[in-house]
Amino acid sequence: MGYRLVEIELSKPLAPIELAPQHDGVGLIARWQDQLIGFEMIALPASSVLSAERLKAVADQRFADRILVAKVDVELSARRRFAAETALPNLSIAICTKDRAKRLSRLLSSLDPIRWKSAFQSVEIVVVDNASVDATTREAVECFKDVRYVFEPKAGLDFARNAALRAATGDLVAYLDDDVVVDRNWLAGLAKACRYNPGAGGFTGLVLPFRLDTEAQIFFEQNGGFGRGFVRKEFHNTRFDNPLHPVGSGSLGAGCNMAFDRALLVELGGFDEALDTGSPLPGGGDLDIFYRVLRSRRPMIYEPEYAVYHEHRETIEQLRRQYWTWGLGMMAFLVKSRRTDEELSARHRAMVRWWFFDRLKAVARAARRFRGRDFRFGIAELWGGIYGLAGEYDRSRARVQTIREQNQ
């Protein structure tokens, strides 16, 4: 059983939503005059109908405040003539992929109709083939017009990200994972964020589910998914309501949908290739680069109109491993950044203590309430954290050095 994903346009009359026998719920993607304003999951009996009256009640309860914000935003945008006249930079879209030709084609197909209507001065797409085992990735790229293909023989996501950084010619580099598709307003949302925040070092955006067909996908989204909400946010190096900021940089967004000032990335030395290497350390790279951008005294912007749809893990076992890698990547990042940023080393130590205490509380809460799946996922994340704290970053650096030597 799964959830049916349905877009609703709240500025127009609503129609009933019918569920098929294989659906026991609906995921509502709400828009107001085409602007994404909300997402809601509703459990329903299979083959049932969500009436227009109930849909309107849900909209009144869940989305009314966001409609008001959208209306105010439209009014303010109309008055920001100076921002509308700001020249936008050249944009490079970087897609790092490995042995996923079908998903790559799906992503490129979602980009194709919007790239030619962009407000950016120019838009290029660079696909980095991260040591795929056959030619299907190259063949997928060849099916699309004006898409550059780069082969990176060193397997590892941050190797691929840095290869894209070297190949990109744009002033701004937007990174996409191959398991997403972009929203039709993705480029417009990024352009809007750039216009209103010309000094920003980086941008992140909304991540919604691409499908909710499996138990694991539904569970993940019900527990927050990759969503960071529908409110625009600005992040700086300091934050008075959080004494550990900016160490907890995961709140900024997700690595599957992020963009950076290319000159700043080059100045920072690019991505840390000992993080996000794939197995056995498939994480931490996005946390690290978010943190380093903020520490450079450049703000980062979260823009919900800069949105993608992510294909979540299909099985419970895949999702359990994802929880494990989150703990692993988080601790590897904290170990690395504590060593390299002595000024905030005390905050890194405090974050380690807070993280383990918070996860232990979550595991204890799940045990008390007999939530076996929450308990198992919590244990997996804790074990990942312990392993990450016990030298995984150093082991990864040694592996990466070996990979570099083998590819000289």
C-alpha cells in the first residue's frame, strides 16, 4: 500500500480526490497561484474519496497561513523593482551520478523544459559520471542537447562534486543528486533567491517526496523526510538563539539540492573528499560545506521555491542503513571540523555530547512506547555515530589517499 501524491491549486475550485485500491492515503502538494506553499499527508481507507468539502477544510486548517504569506510575498515582490533589475550570474548545474542512467534521464528530462526560459545570463548542465561501470550514463547524456559529460574515475561523491567544480564555467554552481527531479519553478526559485540575496555564499531549497509507494518511503516522510519547511530562511555565522550554531549545519538544507558561489567554493578548497565517499562513509560532505560557507562569514539562504522531488529509499533495510550513515557522517564531520576550527572546538565537543544525549532520549522514548521501528532506526543511528566518532574520518582519509595514488 502507498500514498497517492496529488497537486492542488488553492486559488482555483477544488475537486474530489479518488484513491485506487493500492492507496491508503494521499500526499497533498499545495500551491497558491503556482507557488508551492505546503505539503500534508492524510491517511484514508483504500479506494475511498477525499471530498472537495473535506479538502477545503484541510486547506483552511493547514494552508491558510501560508496563503496569506504568499499573498504578502507577491505584493512585496511587485515593489522590489530594484531586485528584479539585478543582473543574474551565469549558472552551472552539476549532476553527479554513478550507474543510474534511468534516473539521470528522468532528472535531465525535468530540467530540459525550464533551462531555456531561465532568467540567468546563461545556464549550462554538467554531468559528472563518477566511475560508472558501463557506457549507459554517457549514452543517457547524449540524448539531451547541450549537456556536457565529464568522467571522474575516482569513485566518491565529493570527488565528483569537485570534478564538477573544476569543469563548471558559471559564477554559481547548483548541485543536484541523480535521485531527484526538479520542480517546474526550480530555476525561478533559485533566481529569486539570488536577486534578493546578492551577497549569499550558498543556497538550499525545499525537498519533497517524488513518490510514496512503499512503507519505508511513507515512514521516512512522516518522520520529517528532507523537508525544511515552506518559510524562507537566512543563516549567518552567528545565531543568538542557538549557542551551538553553526555546528549543527544540517538544519540549513539537504545536499541533494544546493548551490554555491563558485569563487567561494574554490577559495574554500572545494568539498572534503574524505567525506561523502560512498561506502563506507557515504555522508557528511554537505554538512561540512554548509559549515565552511557560514564560517567564511557569507550567509546561506533556504528558499522553498527552489524545490526538488526526491526518491526516498524503497525498503526498510535501505532506510535503516540511511539512519546509520547519518550518524556516521555527522560524527565524521564533527571530528574533522573540531580539528580544523580550533576557535569553535568547544562547540563541536558540546555538539557531540548533545547529539548522543538527544538520540539516546529518542531511543528510550521509542522503547517506552513500544515503537519497535523507531527504536531500531534510533539504534542504527547511534551505532553509526559511535563508529564515526571512533576514527572513521581518519580511516577515510587514508582510503582517499590510496584512491588518489591509484589514479595518478
